[in-house]
Amino acid sequence: SINVHIDPSVASPRESVRLIDPRDLEIQKLHARLHALEADRESMRQAIVSIGAEKAQMVLLKEIAQNLCKEMTTPLKRTPEAKQPEGIVFTLKSIFEWFIGSITFWRKKPHRS
């Protein structure tokens, strides 16, 4: 069977009637379907690339978290060099005593009204 297509943009009636082979319609439909499938394929490719990148990020974050857990659970080893010098401890003790003494002195000081 042959389909008849009338083209309104053509001036004469004889030129406006054009015979369309049904195979041409099928080819056009297949061509449109091919374009749709190619677009779907590209979309799927981008989704797979994105998932791969997210997976790599998750693996990296998991490794970082594991290392942090190991660091937090490992007991700190004190070395002789890690001890605070006595001068600093003495100074902190002196500052603390001075602060407490100042508060005590301020409270005992008679207030004038």
C-alpha cells in the first residue's frame, strides 16, 4: 500500500501530492528510535561514571575513618621527652596561687559605701 501525503507549502495541486512509501515511514521511525536509544545510552554512561566516582569517594572516606579510629584507639605512649618541664608546671602553679590569693584578698578587703 502507498500513502499519499499532501504538502500545503507547495503552490500547485499536482506538486502538492507526493507518494510516500511505507518503508520510508518505517525507516524514519527506526531512525528516531535509534536517536532515542543513543541518548539513553549516553545518559546511562554518565550515570555509571558518576556512580564510580561516588564509590571511589566512599572508599577513600572509609579509609580515612578507619585510620582515625585506629589513631583514637591507640594508647598514647609517653616518652621522657614528652614530659612537661618543671618550670612550666611551677609557673602555672604560681599563677594559680596568685589568682586564688587575689580573689581571697579582694573578698577580705573592706568595701566603702
